[in-house]
Amino acid sequence: MSLRVAVQMDPIETVDVDADTTFALMEEAQARGMALWVYQPDHLSWREGRIVARARPVTVKHLQGEHADLGEELELDLAEDVDVILMRQDPPFDMAYQTAAHILEGLKGKTLVLNDPAWVRSSPEKIIPLDYPELIPPTLISRDEKAIRAFREKYEDIIIKPLYGNGGAGVFRLKPGDGNLASLLEMFFAQSREPLVTQAFLPAVSAGDKRVLLIDGEPVGAINRVPQKGETRSNMHVGGVAEQSDLDEHDLRICAAIGPMLKERGLVLVGIDVIGGKLTEINVTSPTGVQELKRFSGIDTCARFWDVVSEKVS
């Protein structure tokens, strides 16, 4: 099916063609004869009952620095001029992000938006796992200093991180006896009014943080992300190294538990994070890892994604 696809993303000029998942999705779409436009969230508008975007047609090729041939800017009526919109800008998951989701919700029944913006808005990546307490490590979501101190006293070795952070930013490990808790809480509380995530530290992270990709609720494959020596965080944004991995019984049990929910919510491309058999995040905004998975295993997540999209549009 020759679809018309608009991609809401960060500037395409800055992407890494060898790692970026959005770029890989666009390459596959183009190979299938689909027309592509790109625009940034700042160029999305609700105007007098219409949802429009200042967009540019684009042709992509896998050559860094020459990877995007952009045409003249035009105004797209997102209810009339396109069949599919990919909401793929990176977090932070702030009010700007949520407002863009609110606007795109107005296209329901007219244009297919993926992942479904209503459920992206209502499914923060560190909060959805709370619906599955049996699958996650011991976790506290709170801004109450006494509650955080009591949690630390119970588990001793803990991780503290922002509730709406991304890419490993602001993740701290406090080992037993570390005297920095008060200073960290002062810093976090000065930056925002949001609660924090406090979790028991999982020693298995030294062996890697597994990224499992799902399409329409079904597991596709997995990669492992190993932290650098002396580093707690395994995110590739902060130097984590991707390596080959397979789906094990823990991964499949987690996917079986959450898959029906993802499918029901229209969260078609999802990446979950698993450490030592425990679910830590369900990434629904702009999950990554498809290029690494294809290099290691040959599994083409992008092809599966567009197969599902074509079925949904038809």
C-alpha cells in the first residue's frame, strides 16, 4: 500500500543514520513507495478547527551528512493530506510533549497516529509498569523525604531518578553509607515539583540492561546494553554498548503480561527495559534499538511495523 506518511520528529539533519530508529522506519517506508514529510512539534498547530503542520517532503538515503533531501516547506492538513503520522520526537515528557499529544488526539477517526497519542499521554514510561507490581523491582514513587529515607533504610542500595527523565539523565545510585541523599533530594526538589522514582538497586545491571522490542503487543527480539566500567547506567545515550541477546523465559513472561494492554492502547512500537528478569520501563514515546537488533539477529522490526500499519490503515 502506498501510504502518505508525516513524521513528527526532532530535526532530521542531526540524526545518526546508523542508530536512529525513526530514520530506519523512514527508510523502510520509502522502500515501500510511501511518500514522506517531516516536521517538528513546534510546527504543529490547531487552527480554527483544523490540525495543520508546516512540513517538508523528504527523501532519505543511508549516507550520513547527505541522508535527507528536503523539499520546499508547505502546510499539511493532517486530517486530509496524510494517512499516517509517526509521533517520534524524543522526550522530555513535559507539558509541550503532552500538548502535542492532545492536539494529535483530534485526528482520531481521520488519520492514524502512532503511537496512539491519547495513550502515549496517559502512559508515562516509568508509571505504566506500576500496574504490574509482580514484574518490577521494589519501587517507590514519592516526593516525601521521610518515605524515601524509609525505603532506603529497608533496601540500603538504591537508585534514584526523575519520574519523567529519559536517556539515563539524572540517574543516581546510592550505595549503603553514601551521605549524598540529602543533597540529591535538595537538587531534585529545586528542579521540579514532580515525585521521584526510588528503586532497589539490581546488581544484575552489570551484565546489562536488556531492551526488548514489541510490535502490536508481540515480542520481536532483544538486544543487551552493557554499561561502561564504573558506570551504573547502560543507556546508549551515555555510553552503554549494545550486544546480541535473545528472549528468555523472563522476557516472554513479561511480554505475555503486558502485550494485550499495549495492543488495546494502540501502542504499536514499544521498547521495554529488563534487568535481571525485572521490568523497569515501558518505552512508548520514541523507543530505539531496531537497527542494533537487525545487525545482531537479522530481525527486521521496521518491516513488521509497516506490515501492521498497512493492515490498520486498510
